[in-house]
Amino acid sequence: MNSTQFDKLMKEIKLLRKDLEKTELNIKKTISEEYKEKIEIECASINRRLEGIERKIKKNNIVIYGLEINTYATEILISTATQLFKKQLKLDISSADINNVYAIGKGHQKLVVVEFLSFLTKLKVLKQTKSLKGTNIFINNDQTISQQKTSKILRRQLKLAKKEDANAYIQKEKLYTAQGVFTVKDFQEEEEIEVYQETSEKSNSAPPTPISTNTDRSVRDIRKLSAAKINEKSKSKPTGAEIKEKKVTRSTSVTSNK
């Protein structure tokens, strides 16, 4: 698969996702409640299949950041990548191990995507990325949008967890700590608080105390606190009965004044 075919396929996947989201919203507006759950399940299934396709496409790929490149020519990109693997990573990887290479972006520092013929070759490269420490070059797994979001959340939680457990680590989209193993779903409450804080900051209102600044909270404590904050916020909103009671009281006082 060349870069043109890859770009075309990724664009089609993105368009499918957008069309799916629009269709889901339109259907929800026109159908009854009893069918909404079924549609949500079906849409979730389609999203999972699209995610599977994207992961399969990117399975043997890595992404290189920080290379000084002023060309999109495949031959030069392959030569640059193999030299990097040989000199910096001490790996004997030749052009015969590479299926395709292409650059994305403008300027001298472009993002370079390398597609290997073998998944094992990709693993060898990723295991040696520690050799790049101290340089301005970074090599990562070529992630889907969903994987990027997951990694961002887990990295943020890992930073918090390491304040209490220096041996905490991330592996296969899970956070491992002395207190247990956590997935992204375990941190949904914290993420809601983070989003709320960001929204408050943008609207120039005073945000709640940031959770991430407290060094004394363990991962489990953060989860409990986040849930408590969300419950507290929901309780602070007046219910329909309370609003109705206030209206009745107000109308009664107006009548008595007359």
C-alpha cells in the first residue's frame, strides 16, 4: 500500500465516522426512546469495526518526529530512516525490511511514517527507542485517534500514580500500580472534572481546585473524590419539584400583597 492509497483509505474512514455521527444524531431526533438504545449499540459496533480496520492498517507502522527533512521522496526517506536505525538504535534494518515510508507536514521537520513488512521489526525498533534519549528525535507507535486519546489519559494518570508508586507503569492500554490494574473507564470521573475545569477556564470563571496538583492523593482517592465532586455538582442543581415549589410560593406572595 503506497502513501496515496493509505491517505485515501484514512480519509474514507474519517468520512465514514463523520457520516455515522451525523446519522446517529438525526435518527435520535426522529425516533422514540425505545429504539435509541438499539441504535447506540449498532453505532458502537460500527465504530469498533472501523477502529479494528485502522489498527490493522497501522499494525506495522511507527512514527518518527524531529528528523530534519526537506523532501517527500520515498528513496531519501527510506535512506534517512535506515541510517537512523543503524547509527542511533544500533539495528541492522535495511530497505528490504520496509514496505513504505512517507512524510506528513510542511517545513524542515516533518512527521515520518515508516511501514515495516514485519511486526517483529517494528517491535525491535520500539524496544530500542531509549537510545534516543537526549536527542530531539522521538519514535512512537502509529496510533489511531482512539488510541491517542487513551494514551493521553493514561499518561496523565501515570504521572499522578508515580507520586505514590514509583514502579507504576502503562502496558497494553492499562495502568499498573501497587493498588491494582486500571483502564481508561476507571478514570471517566476524573476526565469529566478535567473537561469541566478547562471549560471554566475558557469562560473566565473560577474553576474547581485542580485534582492533579495534590501530591497526597493516590489513584483510588482521586477516583472517589472525582465521583463525589460530580455528585455534589449534580445535587447543587435545583430539581423540577423545587422549581415548581418556588413558583407557587412566589405567586402566593404576589396575591397576598394585592
